[in-house]
Amino acid sequence: VQCTRPWPRGLQLWSETGLEKMRKRVRDLNEVEIGDEEMDNKLIIRGALAVEIKALLAAPQVREEVLRLFSEWPESMLSDHWIRCEQSEFKATKTMLEKMLQTALALAKVLDQAAR
């Protein structure tokens, strides 16, 4: 899903897995800590404009939709221009794909609204 206008420049979100935790120890990922324990522990958050990213992700609806996306599809990614939903281990059914698209669209909508 592509956004209608860019979110904060360089924004990147993805799930923090065990492998990501190891990578963080080895090299500096320039991760943005937003001060939300749940999000900081579950996600890698990167971007050029930390203040804008923190403000965007602090919006209650954005927080809720981001956490929902990554809890349902932890292999997903979000950038400053798009949301990519992924799941490596499921049989694609029409219902599953519709749910995935609805989740991504709900997140894109709240991100667009919060970024204005």
C-alpha cells in the first residue's frame, strides 16, 4: 500500500527479532527510541527526523494500528512511502488477503491523517 503523501523522511519500521537484536549489538543501526516501551521493544524504528517520527507514532490511533499490523504480520515493513505486509507461513486465502489489505489500509489512513 502506498501513501498519498510521504511520512517523515527516512521512516522505517520492522519487527525486532532475535537476529535484529544481535545485529544491534554488532553495529549501530541509528535506531529511534520513541519512549513507548512496547513499541521500542517490538520494533526497529529508524529515520532521519526523530522528532517527527516520535510525534507521528505517539498518536494513539497510529500506535494502535502499527502494533496491530506487526502483531498480525510480524514480517511486514513500513517505510516513508509504503507499507508491505508479509507472512512467510500461510496459505493465501481470499479472506486472509482481504484482512491483510484492510489492516494496511487502516494504518495508511491514520498515518496520512496524523501526518497533516
